[in-house]
Amino acid sequence: MKRFLLLICIAFTVVPAEAQRVFSLDDCIQTGLERNYSIRIIRNEQQISDNNATPGNAGYLPTVDLSSGFSGTLNNNNNKLSDGTTEKTNGIHNETADIGLNVNWTVFDGLGIQATYEKLKEVQNLGALNTRMTIEDFVADLSSEYYNLIRQKIRLRNLRSTLELSRERLRIVEERYYIGSMSRLDLQQAQVDFNADSSNVLNQLEQVHTSRIRLNRLMALEDVEEQVLIKDSLITPNPFLDEVELWKSTLTSNSSLLIAKKNQVISELDYKKIKSRNYPYVKLNAGYGYTANWYEVGTTDLQRRLGLNYGVTVGINVFDGFNRRRDQRNARIQIQHQALRPHALELG
């Protein structure tokens, strides 16, 4: 009974004309592209991958630090001299202040930096592909729901026409029954048909209402109950489509296939990054700074130093608990795994 009353309310709700908007398919798609949360999220993720694809993030550039410090000591000295006497000095206060600029730069790490930068660029391209696939899926879902709503409304219109015919048939049967030209069985059958057609209309009203809510949600409208109007659209099939050419185009432009192949490239770069740990690394460092020391004892009260320091470090990891070997095995398995995905998509 509650469901029946709800559907009656849906069927006869009067919506002010100014509250209704008329949407074409392009209007729905444009609104959804601007407002849909999934698309907004994937676009933000793409911007993050774009921001990360820089030489500095890969490690190509040096790091520069400016630092300063101050320290002090307060000591009690007890010195035993060579003649056997003892010299004691209490409360010796020394202070040191320094400021300097330091540069550190990894100039070689077994081509690991190069692999990292290439991976960042591939991840950037992967982000663009993920955005493209999300938009394609969204457009497909929205278009499907748009035409589903049109289909449901056409079906509702047909069912209402059928209901009108049943109502007219029931009226005619009732009149003929009262004048004795038709039996009670004919009247009951006409009433059953009328009730069935009424139920079909109410069920179809619910289908239209549900489809409209799904369409509103895809467009991310603030009020999913909003009574939007859509324009009827026709899909005109292209009789000149070539199935072979269409399949070739799918293999070269399908987002899922392109993403699978991109993940395969990224897994190969991960393996290259791991292999770089087998080679030596070369790091440069340099600094320029000023240091001042204050002494309470001794012949020097204040010592100042201003100068340059520099160095180079060359090293190689000799043993890391077999972690590199394990990581390389896992990376090779990942490459094989990613190589299977494009074939699975093509066959699926």
C-alpha cells in the first residue's frame, strides 16, 4: 500500500517549469565532466604525477643546504704536569659559532637516477591514460543511462496508451454487461486487464524515476531528485564501419591496453633501478663557511676561520643480506606478470 501511494505521488507530482532543465546528451556529458567526483579525483592525481616528473625529484640535481649553529662548553680541568704538580682550573667557558653553505651531489649511482627519471615520466603518461580511461568510462556510462532513460520514458508512454485502451475497453464491457450483452466473466476479465495495465504503468514510473536519479548522480547534481528533462536523441549506425579496421584501431588506441603496456614499461624500469645497486656510486660534496671560537684559557682568545671544503666519495655496496638478489627476482616476475596483461585484454 505504501509503495502504491509513493508511486501515485511520483506520477502526479507537479514540478514548476522554472525548476526543470532540459539536457541534451552533450549537456549531460559536459555537466558531468565538470562536476563528477571520480573525474575530479583522477584529474588531481594526474596533476600530482605531472608535478613529480622533474629532474630534481629523480635526483639529477644537487642539494644545497644553508646551516648555522652555536654551542658552548663549561669544564673543570685537572692537569697533572711532568714535574708532578697538579694544575686545576674550574669554570672554563668556551663557545663556538658557525654558518656555512653545503652542496651534495650524486653524480653516478649505476644509472639509477636515469631509471628513476624515466619511470617518473612514464608514471606521468600513465596518469594521463588513467584520466582518459576514467573519462571514457564515464561518457559510456552516462550515455547508456541517458538512452536508458529515453527508452524507459518511451515504454512508459506506450504503457499509458495501453492503459487508456484498457480503460476504454472496461467502460464498453461495463455498459454491455449492464444491458445484458456480455457476461460477468467478460467484465471480470476486463477489470483484471485494466488492473494489470495500471500496475505496469506504476512499475514503469518507478523505473523512470530510478533511471533519472542514476543520471543525476552521474552528473553530480546537488539534488538527485531534480526533475531534469532530456531531449530525445537518435543513434544513427554507421553502415560503412569495417570490423577489421575497427579492431586494429582498438588495439592501438584502447586505454586499457595502453595502460597495461605502460605498466609493463614501468616494471622494466623498476628492474633497471634495482640493478643499479650492483654498481658503484660517486658523490661530490663541497662547503663554504665561517666559524668563530672563543676561549677563556690559553694564548688565543678568539679564533676565526673562513674557507672552502670539498670532497668526493666513491663506494659500492658489497653485501646487503641478499636483498638485491631477492628484489631482482621479484622484479623479473613482475615484468612477466605485466607482459601477460595486454594479451589477456586482447583475448578477453
